[in-house]
Amino acid sequence: MQKLQFSINTGEKLNILCLGAHCDDIEIGCGGTLLKLIEEYESICITWVVFCSNEERKKEAQNSAELFLKNAKEKEIIILDYKDGFLPADWSQAKNTFESLKQYTPDIIFTHFRDDLHQDHRTVNELTWNTFRNHLILEYEISKYDGDMGNPNLFVTLEPKHLEKKREILFKCFKSQLDKQWFDESLLMALPRIRGVQCASRTKYAEAFYSRKIHF
């Protein structure tokens, strides 16, 4: 399988924009990949944006993002207060928020999967493509009740240590989610194991993404 890297020289500055509808979406969808990139790239700048939160969840999200980005050379964490479940109704305001994100000139954007059945996730994806017209956009996946898992086409091999760190931070920070049936340690390992099989990962594990346009 052909290997790619995001920058010719790992010393070059790599600007990443992470977009999540809810307070744990980025961590679940691409947390392992972010830990790997921070480890491999000396000069990395990450802007982390969460759209829906409340007072309790905002504190959890801030703590989690700080831990995930602890070793990033540059970082900015933005936790907004859109109402969970109602993001499509706030389209105009959310669009203005997206327009303000253009200033970060990202090399890579991590966002939700286009065919995600959660309305907030799907809105973030639509606004991502609506706003950023000449960028590498990678769509991550979130396991949920809706049953919208697809067949991704870009895989990032992860070491077990990346997944363990991801699990550790999630369960340390998001105490409000511990009673959710989908917030489960076995699930956090199960999906990366499946994606690892699909890409013949040497470590057995991978996170997977949908890449709709790649320009060499």
C-alpha cells in the first residue's frame, strides 16, 4: 500500500484545523492520528474547534484538548456554545463562525463524515466543504446508534500507545459520558482494529478517514 506524508520535511510547519460538533468528537474520530502527528512533526500548529457545548461539557472538552495537544508547538482551543442537536437551525451564525476560521490557513482539516446521520455532524461537514475550497479535508468517523458506518479510503497506522493515550484522556476527562452505551473502552479498540485489518497495518491498528479530493 502506498505511503504518504503530509509534509516533505517534518521540520516544516504543519497547520491543522480540527472541527467537532460535540465535545468529544475530535478525540474519538481522529485523536490517535493527532497524537501521532504531534509526535512526528517538530513544528505543528493545531486549531481545535468544538461547536456545541454547555458549562459542564465545555470544561471537559477544554481539559481533554489541552492533554491531547500538550506537546504541540502551537495550539489554539476554541469551545463554542451552540445548542446540542440544533446546529442546523443555527446555520447562518455557524457559517459566520466558519468564515472566521479561514484566517488559520490550514494545510489539513479534520471534520465529520459527509454521510453521518447525526444532524450536527452533517452540518459541520457541509459547512467545512462550503467554506474551504482548496484544502485537504479528511472526514473522520464516529460509531453510534444510527448505524452509518461506511467504507473509508484513507488509513493512518497507529501504535498501541497512541490508542492507549487516547483512551486514557477520554476516560479521564469526559466523566459525564461514562454512562453512555457507546462510550466504551472495547469500542475504542474495536474500530481501529477493524480499520487496521482493512489496511494491513503492521501494528494491527489504524484510524480511517474519507478523502474525497487529493491533489499531488
